[in-house]
Amino acid sequence: MAKTLGMADNGRATTISTIFVAVGTKNPCKINAVRRAFEDAIVSTESKLLSAQLIIHAYSVPSGVSDQPLGDEETKLGAKNRAAGAYQCCLEEHGECHFAVGLEGGIEVFGDAMWCTAWMAILGGTNELCTTCMKSPLSNGSHTNMLEHSSIWGFGKTGSFPLPSQIVDLIQNRGMELGDADDQVFSRVNSKQGSGTVGILTNNMIDRSDYYVHALKLALIPWIWPDLYIFHQMRG
């Protein structure tokens, strides 16, 4: 964790830190979403006393679930497994990791209908860097003596939308993954690394990266409000 001192516009000392974020995918769309979510969360910090340089390391790690997860439980577990795998890879390669992120798309079934959704899992710590860079207005510095290596999980879920019958048929009857079914129905190639199904069905009003950013910010809530989530939980 590199730290240097600079001067803020108000003349106060500013700590400049490097935050390592590991992502359990090499999909550029998902990596972009993670970058946007973390940059927004860090920039919006109330204290303005810590300036953070974000470094993202991407890893291809297994989800530990089926190629096309069904339901919240399996999809959430896939996201959690990817975050845990990315954390281990980053730790082995760089010796430290402040946050690890897993993103997993899934399908919910309601009667004869299939709905697209995705879960986000973020593994982070209680060390001062993780909590100061996004600390809430309620923070009073009491967190500085908390354990450096305690692990905290944050989760978020995207909105859901129904899939057209042509895609549902390919998933149910031909065993295709959503991305492959999307490519066939809309005559595209590798759409899951582009705008995704949500992009084409919304006429690109919501692309795949936008779709994930919202849920990633929800998963970051424990560190945005550590007093209400992390330290309250640790104090029991």
C-alpha cells in the first residue's frame, strides 16, 4: 500500500494511497463497470483528505457454479466465488489486495417466464485505507484501531427484465447460455463483452456496463457507511 503526502486545495495535508482492486473476470465491460463504481465512490468521499489511485487487476477465475446460473442463490454464490478467487490471485501476485469483486449474471424463472439479472459481490477489509477513502459523515476516527485484516462482504443485485421467447427457447430447449442465445437471436458476435442483452433490448439506453455500475455501488454501501455497517457489526 503506497502512501505519499501532498497538499489539498485548502492547504491541509492529503494522503495519496494506492488501492488494489481485484476483479474475477477479464471481460472489459465488467472491468469498466468496476472502475466506474469505485471511482465514483472514492471521489464522492466527504472528507476529501485521502486521494486514492485505483489499480485494477483482472483474473480469469472459476465461478464454481453452472455456466448459466439459475436463481438468486446460485448466481450470488457464483459472484462470491469469483471475488474470493480474484482476491487469492491478487494476493499471490502482488502481496496485497484491498478489495476483490465478483460479477455473475443469472436467470430467474417465474412460471414460464425467464428474467435476466446479475449479482455483485465485493470482498473488502476493515483497514484504515478501505474505510477512510469512502468513510461516511458519521465517522469520527474511532475505526482506526479496528483489526487490519478483518474481511467484510458487500452484495448488490441489478434490476431484472424479462427475456423474449426466442431467447428463452434457446436456453430451455437447447441448453444455451444467455450470451450465446443473444448472439443467435440478434445476429451478433460476443455480445456479452459489448452492450449485452440489456443493451439491445433497451435500444442502448442501458448498456451492460451501466447495468452493473448501479448494483456495484449498492454492494459498496458497507464501506460508504462503515459506521452503520462494518463497525457496528464488529462492536456487536
